[in-house]
Amino acid sequence: MDFNVLGVIPARFASTRFPGKPLAFIHGKSMIQRVYEQALKSRFLSRVIVATDDERIEKHVLSFGGEAMMTSAFHSSGTERIGEVVASIRHKTVSVQFDIVVNIQGDEPMLNPLQIDLTISCFSDPTIQISTLVKLITNTEELFDLNVVKAVIDKNADALYFSRSPIPFMRNHNQEEWLTNGKFYKHIGLYAYRTSVLTEINNLAATQLETAETLEQLRWIENGFKIRTVLTEFETIAVDTPEDLLKLTNIIC
């Protein structure tokens, strides 16, 4: 693809449920190192940067040969933190600009680099502003888990809405019959943005739907931005708690 693409991994040390999560080790490698190394395997990323507000994370990333950038401690989202990285690069290196920026989740050490490439691939369409991934939900427990974000998409694969609730509501069926009578999609929180669009969405004020669901992508939709969804078959495992980390130690070698 004829694009200059930047991958940014936002990484905060502070976490209510798992402080210091990026530096947690899994079989000899930290979580942030595993994510970084997976991102480097993408065919399309020109550069990968860890964006952090903590010197311990910065020092660790540099120790394994990665690139890190210190950012403000007052950002309310990873998207804002990535915006600071892009603005800093633009200011320091006018000759090197990025067409597309990818927001890579720093708590998914099993990230498949093909997922990054899939998210970027749709930008061959010049109308695409933002892209993200969805996966078919195949079990009822996941469908009704309020920690799993669901997506409703239109016939063009653009997102209509994201919710923690199971949507759409299957009025004429019992809950155990929903999956056999409809399609439901889980949102995979990997985003790619055109750089100009990233700047625009970071200037938007919080919205009612975003506040209700605590999902920042609803702010973009409420303001008329289109989010193209791309279907993936790869499963991701996010680490939100120390218990999640223990589960991963049985998978990652």
C-alpha cells in the first residue's frame, strides 16, 4: 500500500484494576514488549512508538530496543495520547508525515499482526475515515457479557452503534435462541485513522452516548464520522486484571 503508516501503542502505568500492567511479565517478556514485537511484524506499519506517561515504561521500552515517547499524564483516552504523538512528530520532523495512524491496544499480548494489516487495508478506499475490527460472536455468555462491546453495522460495513448491551434485541426469541436467529458482532478495539481525521476527532467535546456507554467511538459517530468495520476471525485476549494474566501464562510460551 502506498501509505506512510504509524503504529502507536498507548501505555499507562496507572490502572484501577491492574497497576503497572504494561510491565507485567509473561514467560520472560513484558506485556508491552510482546505487543511491540507483534506490531513490528505488520507489513504496513512504517514505524511503531509506545506512547506513555510514565518514565518506567519509557525506560523499559528503550531497554529492549523499542521506541517510546513521553506524553501528558492528563489524557482521557488513548486516542488523545496518540494525537499528541502525531503532533510532536509533525512539529519535529516536517519532512516525515504519516497518512494513517493505528491505535494498538497495549494489553493484548497475543495481537496478530494480520489484524493490524486488515485494519489498514480498507484505506485503499479514499472515503474511509476510521476503521476498526469486529468478530462474530459465537457463544451466549459472550453475547450477554457487559464487558464485551457489541457493534451493529450497516450493509456497507459501517458501524451504526456500539454498546455494552447485546444488540439488536431479538424481540421474538428467547435469549438462548438469539445466536441461532441473528448475527452479533464483538468489537475488537484496534483503530486506524486518517491523520487529518484523528486531529478532528480529538477536538470534539464528549457526547451523551459516549458518556452513557463509556465508549469514545460513540463521540465520533454522534458527530457524523464514519467507522468502517472489517471482519476478523482472529480472537484477541485482553488483560484487564492479574487473573487474566494468569490465564495467558497457560497459552503463551
